[in-house]
Amino acid sequence: MAAPSPPSTGPPLGTGTDVEFVLSLELSLAQLATLDAAFDAKIELTGTVTPPTFANAQRVTVSRQVPVEAVV
Amino acid sequence: MSFVTFLNPSRAGDSTGWTPSIGTANWTLMADDDDATTVQAPALNALDLYYLSPLPSIAYNMAAAPGYPLLDFWFNAPATSQVAPVWKLGGVTVVGTPVVGNGAWQAIADHPARPGGGAWHVGDFSVLQAGFKCTTLGGGDVVLVRKLNVQVNYVDRSAFAMVADNTGMNSATYPPRDPVPVQLDVTMSAANIATVDVYGSVTFGPITIPGQVYPVYVSLSRDPLVNLGEGL
């Protein structure tokens, strides 16, 4: 089974207020099975998304349940 | 049974360096042999990459067939210009052998090595990008590409013989299926990015993944403030 992959990111698109950011995540079969198997399943991906897009390093998590924060 | 299928460009990849002949997305011009719907290299090292249409769901493993996957594209360039096939997978880009133009349309079929090494598996094609690069551009040359596709040779489960066991039932032993990674793309606006940086987290979802029972949520949070799932 493939090892979980770290999050990868594409380059920012456009400039100024039109900046967009594409976050590409790759999940293995094992990770997908984990997400379907348990009510509170969540997977914290290895690595972080780092500046310059963000001022602070970001962790990426995939979960089965809606988080406590508001959904965009 | 083994099958050869053709995967066509389905959306733009990481690079769109060629110029479309009409005002539309480059990948939409790569589906047919129409000489009037092409992309043109505006400069040396111009690179176009495309994601591909998905493999059929019956694809179980790659067939043991040397020469596949095969990247096909059709280009037209003078003899003073060259174009090379390109793969990109897992952040690694491989440029194949450049082909010299001959002043007419010519079909190129090449199979660059799998980026990152190792054997191809069926899951690669959901995240693979295929394209072409202008590696030599003569002064004033017009270098065009009109079509691209990728040929993949795969097997379904019927490739594994059914045999009678000692209970009188027919059964087959299947090898492990290739891992099939799934790619999720989350596009963030400048406002989303600002939210993450100021408030510490942002969440997208629900995202439905084909074959999964439950949708998922993707969350970015400021390291080390991973607070997803608390209180659930």
C-alpha cells in the first residue's frame, strides 16, 4: 500500500486581491478506508503548507465529521 | 482480459505556456485532429500540461505490456524546431526525447519513464499530467500541436483465471490491487488565506469522493493549532 503522501500545493494564481491558491491532497486507499471506518476518523497529513502564500505554516487535516469551525 | 484505452485532456495542468488558436482553454483544443484548433509555442521552453480523463472503473492493474503508457501528440514545425513529450507526477517532471519538425503534421508516440521511478499503477492516471514542451525554436518558426492523448494498457479481474476448488466452486486468486490514490483539489481565495492567517483555521466541505460512503472535510490550521475534531 502506498505510503501517505505529504500535502502538495500549486503556485498562487494571479496577483493582489485575485490571488487563488490550489491545495492538492492525495489520499491512499488505506487513508480512504480509515475515513469511512469510524465516526470520528481524521487524518493529519504529514508536512505543512508554508509561506509565502501564508504568513504562518499550516497543517492540513482531512476528517469525516464537520469540524467545530464554520465551513466555508 | 487486457484493454487499451485512450485518455484525453480533461482540464489544465500546472503549466499553460502555449497560445490557443481560438479564445478558449488550451486543453479543450486537444481532443481532435482539426488543424484550425491548435496551440502554438510563443517562446522557447513553452510548456503545456493537462490532467487526463479517468480510467474505466474496471481497471484493476496495469497490463504487463512494455511500451505503455504511451503519450501521443500531433505537431507541426519546421526542421529548425523541436518538441518533446512531458509527464508530471507527484511533483516530478520528466521530459522525453525531443522530436525534430519536418514541415508537416507528424504523430509522436513516446513513453517517457514514470516520474519518480518505479512501476506505473492504475492510480497514477488520476493525478498524472501529460503535455509537451518546445525544446528548440527556430527564429520565426510556427510550432503547432493539435491533439494529445495517452494510451494505457490495463487488465480487469477476468485476467485472473477461475479454477475449480475442492468444494466444486470456481474461484480465482487475485493479486493485490494497485493502490488508487485520490486527489482532492481545494481552491482558496485571498479571503480564505487571510482567514487562515488571522483566525488560525479554515475548513472546506463536505467533499464527496467517488466510492466513499461518507464525504470528508479538509481543514487548514495554523501549526501547531490543529483543533479539528475537538468536542465531537
